[in-house]
Amino acid sequence: MYGSSYLTEQDNTLQIDGVEATDLAAQYGTPLYVMAERELTDRLATVRDGFLTKYPNTYASFASKALTIGAVYQQVVRHGLGIDVVTGGELYIARQAGVPAERIYFHGSNKSTQDLRYAVEEGVGKIVIDHYGEIAQLEQIAADACQTVNVLIRIVPQVIGGAHTKIQTGGVDTKFGFSTHDDSYLEAVRAILASEHLVLLGIHCHVGSQIQDRTLFERTARTMMGFVETIRQETEFTASEVNVGGGFGIAYTKDDVPLDFEQTMEHVMTIIEEESTRLGIERPRIGIEPGRWVVANAGTTLYTVGAIKEVQGVRTYLSVDGGMADNIRPALYGAVYETVIANRVTGTLREVTVVGAACESGDLVAEKAQVAEPASGDTLAVFGTGAYNFSMASNYNQFLRPAVVFVNQGEAREVVRRQTYADLVTCDLGLENVRS
């Protein structure tokens, strides 16, 4: 068992903060997303106490794409963080969850006019401008609403981080932000400064996800302060805010070394303080965007084992009742997870390839998994699934999206219900006559 201190074993059965995993599977069905709520709140408290309280004039925004549900948003706000959204849908859920608009900030590489208008109407705290056309687009929306809008500009720091090429965003060749290997970002700064309804606060970046090397954040901090200096020299504008992004890595398996959040932020803030002194400016307000680091290790997905097929001399396939519809990451990123048979945690181990029920050969959950001798009907637990599993879930093959259950000191509560077959046809207008 790996990732959370709230995963324990009693009588050879997995317990998630005092509740038997098999009981959760029996009560709520499988596949099932289970969140150890205390792991979530412990992480949020670390961000609050180890960053927000420790360093004045800072802010942290939960990267809500990691787990977009109201129960998480509410805990985020209780711990003093804000919410980072990238679509009107995420903004809507945040507002429905009671997140104050001023604690929301909106970024994304191709925001629609509808989404930007919605953000301005709601009065979000700030909008991160990602491309040149968005400047005029947002200026017009703000003018029509007779409002001024606080903005940051996303720039590419040319620092590359992340565990997979598909989650690296800081290099020159990226769809995100303004290039810094030419003068694109300076032209954008000048255009925003010349606008009537946009108030430029500073700069933003994000270099990648699942970063386990602290020095990448240190390089990012120093690089971003260098851009503060260049922008000041070229435009006479001094950034009052610098957002160094997120991407803090966690441990999915025993081979991973999780990033030490507090130690990382101590080094980052030291660099920023030193650079501010060197530049002779007041230290900017510093922002971060933790997402995966907050929720991933709190999550465990439970499945029911179905068919077990041994291909003689090749491998043993262990099929579960979910797969790529509820966890696309192994197919998309080659993600690796730790697994156990929840109702038989220890025993003679057998190597299996855990596969999903989708009609795809690539529907893999875990390759070369070492589990106690499995049997049909067992409950399989996959650890570290709190981030990007629920949020990226789909109805492929018309699988139903699973429920989400929070567990806290022996008590469980359902925070997102399982979809029903009726949910699958709610928007299908071609079935209206049939339904009537």
C-alpha cells in the first residue's frame, strides 16, 4: 500500500481511514472512487501553514482540473486557498460550490468569448491572458460590461519539467503562453498596458506536471524574476505579481520520490527574495497552483475482479469492471500505479496485467502488478487515483461514471452519485419520442 498514511491493513483486509474497502464496494458498488478526506485536508493544511502563513503576500490556487467536485472546492476554500479554472464549466461548479469569485482565477490556452464573458460577469479575481488575440477579445468584453479586469500574462520560461512529454509545458514548442525566445511577450505586455479596461498585475508560467526535481522550481523562480527585470527595463512596468505555477510531484509507486513541498517553497522564496533585493524592488506577490499534489494520494479506486485469463507462457490478464473510462492515464501517459487485492492484502504474490472492460486492447490499468492470488469477485484497489481520474472520466462504451465517496475516521459519505442509465440519454434528443 502506498501514498497515504490513511491506508492500513487489518485482518488481511484493506482499510481506508477505518472503513473496510470491501464494505465500501458492497455499499456503493464498483468502480468506486474513494477519497481519504484527512489526507486531502492534511495536504491543504500544509499549503496553508507551510506557504500562505509562512510567507506574507502569497496565494495558492487549487488547480481544479485535478478533481473538479464541489466537496473538494469547499475544503480548499476552508483552508484559505483559491481555485484555478480553465473553462466555464469549472467556473460554474466553483461558483455553485460557494467559492467567492475574487478567489477564482481563470486561465487556458483558447478561452471562448462565452467563457470570458461569463468570467467577467461573475467578477473572477483575475484572468491569465494566453495569446495575443485574447487581449483585444477581453478588452472588448470588459468595455461592454463597463468593468476593469485584473490580468496576468502567461509566458514560456523555457524551463522543461514533467514526467511525460504530454505534461511538459515550459519549453519553446508549446501551445501555452507567449514566447520568450523572441519579443512576443514584450509586445503583449505593451498592448495590455495600453488597454483601457485591463489591469496588468504581472506574469504567470507553468513548466510541467508531476515534477519530482526541486531544482526545476528553483530555476523557474530565478528565470521568472529575470523576466520581471527585462519587462521593467523594456516597458517601465514592474510586475507586482509572479505566479510560478504548479506541477508538484507525488509518489505513485515505491520507486517515486515525492517532492518535499515545504522545502521546495523555502528554496523558491529565498531565490525570489534575493532577486527582488538585487533588482531593488519590493518582492512581488507570489502565487502557486498545486493540484495533483493535493488530491492524488488521497484517492483509491475500487474495482470488482471479473475474468482471469492465463495466456500460457505470455501473461495472466486480470479483468476489472472499469478501466480506461474511469482512468485514462495509463493509456494516455503510461501512468503506473500500485494495486492490491483489498480482501486479501497479503499472500503468495502473482504477477498479473490488470485490464479494463472497455473494448480496447489498450485498456490497461496496471502492467506487471504483483497481487495475492486473485479470484473472480475479489475487490481490487488501485492507489493514488485522486487526481485526473474522476475529472478525465468518460462514458466510452457507455460505461457509467463512478460515484465518489469521502471517508473520514470510520465514516463514509457519498459526495458524487454514480451515474444511471437514464443519465446516458438525458441529452439524446433522438430518443425523445421513444421516451415519451
